[in-house]
Amino acid sequence: MRHVYSRVLDAVDRLARWLIVGTSALMIAIVSLQVALRYGLNTSIDWSEEISRLLFVWSMFLAIPLGIREGAHVGIELLVAHLAPHIRQVLKKGCAIGGAALMVVVFWQAVKVAALTWDELMQSVNASANWFVVPVAIAAAHSFFHFLQLLWREPRRALQAAE
């Protein structure tokens, strides 16, 4: 069962990586075009700032669960390094459970906010401003599944350091 769970989560991670590449490339293209138009032709694209900001938010929130998977987020190891290995394991599992619980709260709140305010529109585009909230919910759900996986495996970075 853990193997199937990990394979499905790996597939979701691959999709997230491709979406990050796509959103980043599109953001770079829009900003580059905006700069070229502004300085080359003295004109601009009205929606470029808002859409590039939206793409940035999507790419950053899609990357958060991948950081959890890799063990790449900031951590304080000064105290943990001095603990006995069995206590470190208990602390690791406790942090994973706490992180998973926090992701449930974040997901729930993001969905609530989006549902309550979906009719609010962006200033320059006829689309809901809550497209800024959707990646928060996606990141929380994706992160939740990585925190659950951390209950039985080490982050990738820790595995690479051990080799």
C-alpha cells in the first residue's frame, strides 16, 4: 500500500514540476514582452502585472510540497542534533502529524475564503480574484500527503546525505 501511495504521489509531484516550469516560463514571457513593449514601442499590456503576479503565486505554492518532499525547507537542527535517535524519530513523526494537521486547516480556510468571495474580480481581467487562493488550497492538500508520507520515510535530502 505504501508503494502505491508513493507512486501516485510521485506522479502528482511530476505534474507539479511541469506546472511550475509552465507557469514560470509563461510569467517570464509575459514580463519580457511587457518590458519590450514599454521600452521599445512605448506601450504596454494592461493585464501583464496582474497575470504575472498570479503565475508567480501559482509557481511558488506548487513548489512548497516539493520542498517538503525533499526536506529543503528551513529547519533548526541545533537542538535535534543533541537528541537520542529514538527521540528524534518521535519528534519527526510528531512534526509530520502537526504539519499534516496544519495543512488540513489551511486547506479548509482557503476553500472557505474562495467560496465566500469567488465573485470578486481581478482589476484588469474578467476573472475571479480567488485564482490567487486556489494554489493555496492545492499546496495545502499536496503538502498534507507529503507530511503523511514522512511518517514512514525520510525526506529525499536526508536520504541523499546518508548515502
